[in-house]
Amino acid sequence: MNGASTLSAVQKEKLFSSFFPYTEWFEFASPEDTGIDIVGLGGHLSADMLLSAYLQGVFPWYGSDEPVLWWSPDPRFVLLPEDFHTPSRLFRTMKKNAAGFTYTMNRSFTEVITACAETKRQAGGGTWIVPDMIKAYTEFHRLGFAHSFEVWQNDKLCGGFYGVLIGQVFFGESMFTRVPDASKCAFVRFVENFKHCGGKLIDSQVYTDHIARFGGKNISRTAFLHLEELYLHVPLETELEKVYENRLH
């Protein structure tokens, strides 16, 4: 089995061409060949290269002083909708909604990704969401692959996150919050509606305590790529954007 993807080359290119019939397919190295989790070095962040990467279980992650690094980690940290649970305190917070949160999808993508880039991470070392990343994912959003989820309080953006949606798989990228629990509430709302629409897999890339509290777990790279094979080519049963803002849970 190819470590970079469980789909054959023909299947991958066929799936790719259903999105971008006029652009170039990029094949990434197998982790078994590289011996490490990095499967590509350099290149660019064009929409066709990003789509090629996600269809092979690969994502870009690098610092401002580094070339573009393409990763396929083992293990892979994921959240399966059937494993999802809301901590009781957060459930009460959402039910009461004393903060007066309102939720939207794809209303302010650039503002969300910029806020994520400006958020100070506990580990330090600066952001990996460099200006080229913002430009690339903003274009990916324009093409319908990257999506933002916003939380508002008194008409001001107070939290949210963004990621990539392909078929029944959501690839989470980053989140931010300016008001306690804002991004957590948005995430709970997202998962419940994603599941309602037929979503099967949420990729969180690498372990975080935050997602672990909701039921996230590590699985092998092989298992992750198998799940991709099952769900990437299958559309959601209901369009997520149609239900996210209006459906309570």
C-alpha cells in the first residue's frame, strides 16, 4: 500500500480532475520512501497543489524562515463524529447562551484566518500561518474548498476557526478566540451539524489537548488514509452551509 495515499494513481487523478479538470496533479512521496513524516520540501501553495496534497493525506506546515514543508504524520490525530462528546460545562454554556453568541459560516474568512495567524500559541515560536498561507487559503476559500466558521458577540467577531472540506472529510486548520468559550462553542456547533449532514471524519493533524477533550484520538497513518479513501469522494448528504446557521444542534 502506498503510504502517501490508498488510492491508485488513476483514482487520485480522476478524483482530482472532478474538481480541477484543467490543472496539474502533484504526486507526493510515500512516507515509507522518505522514512520521515515530511513527504515534500519546497514547491508552492497553488490551489491545485493544495488539493493534490489533501487528497493524499498531506498538508503544508512550516515557519516563516523555512521552505514549504509537506507533512503526512504517523500517528494522525482525528475526531470521528460518533466519538464526539461535549463537556458538561460547555453544554450548559451553550444551552444558556448568556454570552449572546451568534454563528455564521463563510462570512469573514480573511478576518478569521488573519486572527488565527495573530493568536499567540502556548508553545511559542510564532505562527505557522505566514502571509503566503493566508493568501493561498483565501484563494482556496474562493474556490469553495476552505471554509470559515465565525462566532459573533454584539456584532463583533469574537472567535472562530477555518479548515478544508472535501467530500465527507473536514481538515481542521486553526482556531482563535477573543471571548472565553467562543471558538469551543463554534466547534461543537460545527461537529453536530457536520454529523447531521453525513460528515464522517475530522482531521486534526497532530494531538492537541483541546480536541482530545471532545473525543479526538490518534490513529495510524494507514488507518487515516483508508478512511480518506472511503469518504473523500462522497459528498455530504446535506449542504453544511444551509444548516449550520439555522439548525440549533
